[in-house]
Amino acid sequence: MESKELFFSTIGQDSHRFLDSTTTEGVGIILGGVSIPFEKKMDANSDGDVVLHAITNAISGFTCRNILGAIADELCLVQGNKDSSLYLRIALENLSKLNAKVAHVSISIECKRPKLSPYIEEMRLSLANLLGVDGNHIGITATTGEGLTSFGKGEGIQVLAILTICQIQ
């Protein structure tokens, strides 16, 4: 019997607010596995990488196995692992068990600051490496949303991720 490829779309979202920190210790953010200098840090138990969290949520939507929540809390709060790429790796393992893989990623980031355009190419390459996808299959856009939401007003960052999943049957 000949195998066939089926394609599915799945969506994930995540957001974090910035801490109102006056200290210089631990400032900066991580987006898509890339460290970005910034005067604040994310209010999160983990490293607060909202890009990886949104992608992890999108994969969880396909596999029906939520990583962010009890599993991430155990890894982060109990075991002390703050690296969001671990959560993504677990989601990808679940995806692989279904004979599926990520074929394309589209990311939309909403924030007023920091300015992300200098980091988008580096984020694309980082995500390509983490996901095992050609960088030409990863699109990232950034917007302020015209300041209509708290993210566009500079209070945090929101990410929407749409993934195309290829499943072999």
C-alpha cells in the first residue's frame, strides 16, 4: 500500500507582560530562541519565550497533548528547567509519534518594543534549527497593532503561530 501525505493547519498563541524591573540583573528577553537586549524581562516562570510557547501550543493543538501547563510547570517549577526549547522538543516528540512533522510556520508578533526587525532573520534561522524545517518555510512578521492593545502599548508581547503539519499515512 502506498503512503500518502496529509496536511493540516493548527494555531497556537501565547503572551507575557513585561516586569516593571528597575534592576539590571536578568534583563533582556528571548524570542524564537534568540536573546534580544532589552531593559525589561518577561513576567514568566520559564525564560518567557512567547514565540516558542505559541509554537508549542500549536503543536499541542494537533497532538492533543498539552505541554504548557502541568508538564512545563513540573519541568520549570520543580526541576528548575527554564529553557522553553525543552517544551518545544517534547511537543515535537509527541508529533513524531503521530508520523507527523512541521512543514511550515507563520508567526505574527505584536509588541511596541523592542523593535524586532533587526532580529527576525536570526529568529528564522533559530526556529529552522529547532524545528528541522528549511528557513524558507518560516515566516515572521512583527506589528505594533497600531497601539490598540496592551501589547501595542508596550506592556508585553503576544504571538500567534500558524503551523502546517505534514502527516504520513
